[in-house]
Amino acid sequence: MSFKLTVLGCGSAIPTLKSNPTSQLLNINERFLLIDCGEGTQVQLRKYKINFQRINHIFISHLHGDHYFGLIGLLTSMHLLGRNKDLHIYAHEQLKSIINLQLQASNTVLRFPLFFHDISLDSDEIIFENDSFSVENIILDHTINCSGFIFKEKKFKRKLKKNVIEKYNIPYNQIDAIKNGADWINNNGQIIKNSDITINDRLPYKYSFCTDTRFKNDICKKIKDSNLLYHEVTFSKDLKERADQTGHSTSFEAASIANRAGAKNLLIGHFSKRYKDTSILLEETKHKFTNTIKAESGLEIDFQDL
């Protein structure tokens, strides 16, 4: 049961030789989810040996170029390499027109079915769900419409203790009910409590992704108790006014959100190009929230290790 995050890019608007714009790959039980797709994302996927044909769902937070300019290139490469399975993109509605225009201008007819799913501009809602996890958008406060995302595993079934099937002569057609919490009644009418024959699996993981945004206290309820919270830190604490003007956050503001939300760990990124050494942003954030990690291209975080 894997739950791993790979950072593909963590810089802000302008790509450099040392930093790529925002993009992350989340692996939930071998379901590959791409979060934002800044310029150069497909090269980063190759660099870190991630098969991008395994990506079936792409989540785009907003339509500033450093969060989606890599998308048309990725789609075209998927097409040229013979992809034929469905791909789903979750974004604000204008993206569909942008991508379709680019495909039309190049006379490209994709070999694979491409589905766009509009993200609400004014309400938080679940935008994807399957048997094992859900994805919810959360409205952020940027200079244009912008959404964060919450990736949350569903509650696991309980596990049977060793040898209980043989000990209590439990038929296999009753095992699923017991894993879901049912007691077992044996042939003599004796009730065997569920807690005596099962144990809890681990708690579900929760990853909250909060990219470009001003300080927004009301997201704390939604992202509460995240195992890992990604929050942008474009500026240092002394540039709060600049952060407000540009729709971004400072180191202290990200740390404050993490504290108020009860996050277990904080991952910071989207660093301004002005910082040749981004360790100052890490130091400032850790001053207010100790369990802070600085994003770097290629960083892999296994949630089992958090």
C-alpha cells in the first residue's frame, strides 16, 4: 500500500537551470496522480524514471503558466508514444479551450480519450473519488482563481488476527463483514466480539496541496491533521507586503497555517527566483513550525517514513 510524493519542480514563475516550476507526482497504491504541470515537467518525469504513461489523472491548480505550460507538451508526447487509455484533467474550465486550440492549431488528433472536469470557482467539493481515496478542491486566495487539493485515503478495513479463522471456524463468506466491524456468532450462539478477532490497520494518509495563495485562515478546517501539508513560501517574512500584492505567502504565514491546521509535517516550495539560497526560507519557517521540509527537485517522500 504505497503513498509517496515526488517533487518534480518547486520554483516560482521563471524556470532556471537549477529550479523547475511547480509540479508533483503522487503515487497512491500505484495510482499515479500529477499535480500541476509547469514547463519542463515531462523532462523531470523522465529524469526521475517515472513512466508518465501511467498517469491517468492530472490536477491543475490555476492558469498561471508556471503551473500548466508543460501540459500540452506532455499530452503530445503521450500521443506520439502511442497512448490509448483515458486521461482525465481537473482544472478551471478555460483550460479545455486552451488545450483544444493548441491541438487544433497543430492539427493533432490525440490517439487517446481526453476528459476535462471543471473545478468550481466558488465552492469546495470532491472532484474525484474511487474505492481507496478521494480528491477535494479547496478555494485559495490568489490573484486569479486558484484551487488547492486534498488527497485523502479512505478508512481501511480491519485486519483479522492470526489464526482466528481456524480457531473460530469462520466461513470465508463472513470474512468481509468481520473486516468491516461485525461481530462473529458461532454455531453455539456465542458472540465473539470484533475487537477480539481483528486489529486496526494504519490510519489513512492525508496530503494537502496549497499552492499560490495569500494567508487564508479558513482553509485550516479542511486541511486539519494532514500527514503532510504542502504550502507555498514565495517570500521571506520581511516581504509580507509584497506577498499580499502578488497573492502569495511568507515563511511565517505558511508556518502559521501548519500550526493552526495541526499538520504533522510541512513541505514548503514555490520559492521566488530572488533567493539564490532558499535555506533562509527553511530556517524562518522552522522557527515557527519545526517539522518543515524544503522542497527540492527529485525529493521523494514516503508517507510511511513521516
